[in-house]
Amino acid sequence: MVGLSLGEKHFIQGGIAQDLRSDGRKRLTYRPICVETGFIPQANGSARVRMGATNVISSVKAELGKPSSLQPDKGKVTIYVDCSPTAEPMFEGRGGDELSMELSVALQRCLLGGKSGAGAGIDLSSLIVVEGKICWDLYIDCLVISSDGNLLDALGAAIKAALSNTGIPRVNVAVGASGDQQPEVDISDEEFLQFDTSNIPVIVTLTKAGRHYIVDATSEEESQMNSAVSISVNRKGHICGLTKRGGAGLDPSIILDMISVAKHVSDQLINKLDSEIAAAEADEDES
């Protein structure tokens, strides 16, 4: 928790009210975003995202597995977040474990939809190799290196960038297997399929401080929040997930207004992130 004097709290709250935050941004403006991809060679895909002083890494590992009996036509995705104690003293011990679990669950809700997979931002059906028998399991691991607020949006951006960088080996399935027999497969070492990230959403967290919302809150601004709503929105403007934190309740009309604001802000964020990912991948190809 950030410790602020009464004067500092009034300064932050006054700046938000006047649409001029302490770092010069307006209420709905993100900090500069920087993306780096492909720097973990043993992973199928990886990315680092910096939003201001918040710095996170995401890596993707793909392994062949068996689809769930409840969803035989879908692959599986697991998301885990690790909060490094070097990022923030409060991450040491139980505090870090609790935040890691909270962020992991929030990312699952925002990116993978409901238990049925409905509304998922990641197309799980694209991970099927043989329906009911073989699928790709994606293990997405995230690490918080440094924290200055807005971790969920930064982690969502890193996952989108890492999946954009992900190559899944082509699988050739032997013909002839029938019934309950497990088909034989040959995994290519040379041919890779690029993961389609066109519909993967970005996460926009709107932090309510007083009567106003802000995006990309710093740690100091988060310490003044009443509540925060994180909304995942894809390029088509569809809502893929929503999660709330903070003790203060919100009127349904306020949540609807927040969703409308998040849709508006998401256009700018998606365009900026896509531009940064393309530039990072171009740099990777040249190196």
C-alpha cells in the first residue's frame, strides 16, 4: 500500500477532478507502452510489456493433451501470474500469493469467458487437433517484474503480445485410428502455425476515484480508488469479460457507463498495442 500525506491525497484527487493528473495525463490517457517479443527461446511465444514503470513478462508453452469430456471440441488454456518480491515489498510471502491468485483469476475471467467457454477472447476451438482425443494445451505464465499500478491491463497486453508471437508446431495425424484408439501424431520441428490474435481483447481497467473514472492508474492513484472495474473488449467492440475489485458498490447505471467508456478507450489501446507488437516483431526478425 502506498503511504501518502493528506496534502498528496488532495493533490491527486484535485488533479483527477480537473482532468489533469499528477503526471500530466488526462483521465482517459494511458502511459507510454513499450513491447518486446520473442526473447525467451525455450517458449513457443513470449513478450515483455512496459506501461510507465509497470513491467511484466508473459510466456506461452504449448503441449499436446486430451480435451475435457465436457468440451471435446475445445483446447485448454491455463493462466498463472507470479508477483516477484523484487517488484514490490508487499509481494513477499502471503501478500504476493494472494495477489497472484487474484490476478490469475481475473485474467481467466477477462480472456476465457464463462465456464462453458462462451464469450472467450481466446478461440479454444482453434486448439483442437482431433476432436475428443487430442488438443493443444496452452500454459501462459506471467511475471510481474516491477509494479506501479494497472497490473491487470499490462498483463492482458503482455498475453496478447506473447500469443501474437506464438508459433504452434504443425501436427500430422496418422489415418486409420478408430473408435477409442488414440491416433498417432507427428509433430513438425520446422513448420509452425501462427496463433490468430485478431479477436483477442485488451483489458481496460476504469478506476473510480471520487466522481470520476481514470484509466491506467498508478499505484498512488490506486490508493485513492473507491472501486475498479476491468472490462475486456475485442476489436469488434464485443465485451469478453468483466471483473470488479474494491469494496465500494456500484450502481448498475454506473457500470453501464463504464462499459461504454471502456469500449471507446479500447479502440485507442488496441491500435497502439498492435502497432507496438508489429514493431517489436519487425525488430525480432531483423536481429
